[in-house]
Amino acid sequence: MAYATIEELASALNKRVTPEMETALQVCLDAAAREIDHEVDWTQPPRTVDDAGDLALLNRVNLARGVEWWKANDAAFGVIGFDQTGALRAPTDGFKRHAGSLLPLKEQWPIA
């Protein structure tokens, strides 16, 4: 279950929700939420989050990653830009930079 709405994602993308976009927006949020759930590794998923700060953090990470999923098609083969900027390499760290934001919610840690 996503931690943000398709309306919030559309707003973050400076777009309006249309019936044609609804499924694609939801897929981006669901993919990001799955990454979040994997990273926090809650002991008894699905966990109910009631703390406003935790909800805000989950919402922000879900939206930030959802935007990246939405724009992933524009960075085919890891390259963006061309006509105005030349070829620019897209970031390749995937979810890693978001994982740091989720540290306050992480419940389980791997044995090193």
C-alpha cells in the first residue's frame, strides 16, 4: 500500500490527474512503497503507522521515489537530455539515497 496519493504524485510532477494517467501514477507509488517496505524491514508487515512524523517521512520518500519511477522512461539506458544539454548520465544509485532517510523507521538490521 502506497504512502501517498496519485493526486500528490501528480502535483509533485506538475501534472493534473487524468483517467489515462491514474494507473501509471499508482504503479509508480506502489513500486516506491514496496521499496520502502523492503528497506524498513518491519517485523510484522503490514505495520500500522500512527506517528505524524513517521507518516510524513514515508509520504515524502514515497513521493520522491515515485517521481523517479515516473521519469524513468525519460532516462532510457541511463541517459537524459540531448537537444539542449547534450547527453547527461542519470544517477545510478537507485534507492540508496532514499534508504538513508528511512533509517529512523528501520526495525531489523542484517548481521555483518
